[in-house]
Amino acid sequence: MTKGELITRLKNRTGLTKQQLSQIVDALLAELAEAFIRQERVEIRGFGVFIPVHRKRKKSDEKLPRIKFKLSQVIRQKMIEEERKRRKA
């Protein structure tokens, strides 16, 4: 899903304008980016957790910042149930 597709889907759910939603999505993404830059853990209940980690480079002592994402149990369970439905069909 692209940012534009996300905005369109949100418009259909909320009735807000694309311009309003674009500002909201941009602000949300900017806040997430700033938290990642500060190496902060970001938890969105019912969605998942973004966890900063450092991975060591193979041929040097330099540590590279990474973001690990852990999906919430609620969404993970829904994905499992959806996959089971697909397999039965």
C-alpha cells in the first residue's frame, strides 16, 4: 500500500478530505521518523512496536542503527485466522 492509497482508504473510512488526511499522515510519519532518529522505542497498542537495535557490521566495529518491528498479537492472530480461511477455500 502506498501513502496515497492509505489516504484514500482513510478518506473512505472517516469522511475527512484528502488534504486533511495528507496533513495527518505526514505529521504521523514525521513524528515516527524523529523517534527513530532519536533511537526511541515506539509502541502503538493493538498495532505493534518499533524497537531500535544496533547491528554490528561484518568487517568493522561500527554499529549500524536498525528498527525492528514486532507485530501485535491481535493482528498476528487475525493474520493466522485469515490464512487458515484461504487454505480451506
